[in-house]
Amino acid sequence: DSVFVFDCWNGEVVKRDPPANFERTVSKSNNDWLTVKATGGLDITGDFAEVDYTIAGIRYGSTTEYKYTIRSKLWSLITIEKLLNHVGFTQVTALSWMEPNIVAAPDSWKIILTAHS
């Protein structure tokens, strides 16, 4: 008996409510600060979500910047369940992100999936 557990974005929900742009800065009294900036949206086909992150900060007078992109295929839960069933997994369950004892709500953006074989 095997268990497959992974987290993902709920594609159907993300298509209705795409990633939003945001910028947040946290600063300390000693002039250290950290800024996280995200620019997000759907690709032209609507099948992928893309979020570009820039993290910049200053600590002890030294500035650092790091950039990365998350590109996520937007799978529907039905498609994921069919794929997992095809390779021998059953009992596919969508759980709330960071609350593994709670079934994910229909509008949950980030979810954890479990499947048993």
C-alpha cells in the first residue's frame, strides 16, 4: 500500500482568481529591511499561472536582490484524479493547505492532495 502526497494550486480556482501583484516591505529599527514584490497572472492560454518574485533587502549595510519565477500548470482536480487513477492510485482527497485534517473548500487556492494505491 502506497500513499502519494503533494501540494499544488487548484487550477479551476486560480483561473477564476489569478495571482495578484503585491509588494510588502518589512523594516527594523536598525535600518535593515526586506521587500518582496510579486507580479503574477495567467499565460495567454490560461493553462499556466506565472508569478515573478523579487526579494530585495539590506542587512548590515549590504544590499542583496534575488529573483525567481514560479510557473505552474493549472490542473483541474478531476484531471489530477483521472491521472492518478490511471496509474493505480485511488481515494484521492483534496485537503486544506497547512490543515491536513480539513477537506479543502471548493474555493481553496492552495491544496494538498493525497492518493492511496
